[in-house]
Amino acid sequence: MIYSALPFIVAFVVCLVLCPIGIPILRRLKAGNTEREELKSHQVKNGTPSMGGIFILIAVVVASLIFARWNYDTIPHILLMVGFGVIGFIDDFLKVVLKRSDGLIAWQKMLLQIVVTVIFMIWYFLHYAGATNLHIPFTLLHVQAPIIYALVMFLAILGTVNGVNFTDGVDGLASTVTLIVAIFFVFVRRMMFAELDVVSLTVIGALMAFLIFNCYPAKVFMGDTGSLALGGFVAGCGYLLNEPFIMVIVGLVYWAEILSVMIQVSYFKATKGKRVFRMAPIHHHFELGGWSEVKVVTVFSIITVFLCAVGYVALRL
């Protein structure tokens, strides 16, 4: 029990120390966020330092390497986080430091994400050659179909990563939802395999420390550096459990966010200007409907707790 707490404690302390040191540095770099003009209540946030996800990533990597060392699963999981985090960092740096409004061009960002995803998939299939049984949630059915498994894996990783990215638009939202998901994976890994999920423990510690500065009103945003890295974390957890569909269940908030954007853009183009939502991603729809940021975070977090309970039932049936 003492050993289980140490990765959490170290990650918490590292992130807690880095934030007050790093936030002023980000201010001096003028790494400030620019809010969308339609969100009137968000205009006071213009200039709030972004790229704070680097503090989360450093804390997770440091604590994980101390306590997991060269664990068979931990290193690829960390590298998946770091790979997506680096993509986010490049995008953030171009946008908020070099003031290139678009950051990475869409195709560049997607190409880099595909490269990271494919590298992880190659490692996964080399080391888990027999792990292509696709478990259908809430049933005992396992489908042995390597090609389908690979396709699901590819789409699930990219969808989850970008879903977490879209969730990061309200103070503390992506941090809180992912904190709950990380707790779920620690619990499930312990119950199912009697293993200590070091990476998830470090993510919990880092996010709890980061939330001190990221909860409403936020003193720092995680930026794409943090949201893409956290997406890599969630995706890695699902595949190291060999339960790809569990990411969709417990991460349904992420998927609702990305699907709301896809629906909004498609409908807007098809109808030449009409909208399904007041604004996408969907958390902004509720904001424009009168919800405060605190209410959005609270409701989405409660939904995530419920989804984690559903996910646990799906795994145990």
C-alpha cells in the first residue's frame, strides 16, 4: 500500500513545484491563450498562459521512470503519451509563442498523430501477438479478427486522443474528467490483474496538482501539449488492458466532444450555414445555453463517474 502511494505522491509534488515556477516563465514568453470571440464570458481569459501540459508530462515521466523503471508495459505507455505530447507542444509553440494562429496545419498534425499511432501499434502487435481477440462489452463474445482489431485500434487511439483535445475548452474540464478515468484504470488493473498501474497513479497525482492552478478561474491551461498527451495516456490504458471498447465507454465524454464537432461541421457545410449546436465542441453549447463553467465541469464529471461504473460492469460480465 505504501509503494502504491509513492508514484502518486512524487508526481503530485513534482507538478506542484513546477507550476508556480513555470507559469511565470510562460507569461514572460507571452505564451498566452486567445479565446474565441463568440464566447464573451471567456474574453477575460485572453493572455492566460497555455502549454501547462508540459508540467503534467514532466511529472508523469519522472515519477513513472523512478518507480516503474524499464517495466515491460510502462515504457511504451509513457512513450505514447510523450509522442502525442510532443505533437501538442509543437502546435502550442507555433500558436502561442511564435503567434502563428493556425499552429500546425491540419494535415501535418494528423500525419504526426498517425505516425505515433502506427509505431505504438507495431510495438503492440510484436509484443502481444495473440492479443487480437476483440471483446464485445457486456457479453462473453470475443471476435478473433486481426485486421478488424487493427482498424479498431487505429481509430480508437486517434479518436480518443483528439476527443481529449476537444474536451479541453473549459477551466478544469479535461483535467477532472481524465482524473476520474485514471482512477478507474488503477482500480480495474488492480482488480483484474492484481497489478500496480504506475502510469495511471502518476497521472492522478500530476492532475490533482495541476488542477490547483487549472480549476476555475484557471491560472494556466494545459494546451494541446497536455490534452494530446492525456489522450495518449487513455488510449494506452485501454490497449494495455486489451479492452479497446472500454475507452469508448469510460471516455464517452471525449467522444461526445469530437462527434459534436464532426456533426456541426458536416451539417454546416451541407446546409450552407445552419447549425445543430449553438457552438461546438458540445461543452460550449451548454455554456451558451446558460451553464457556468463550474456546472459544465461538475455535470461532465458526474457523467464520467457513471460511465466508469458502467465500464466496470462491462468488463466483469
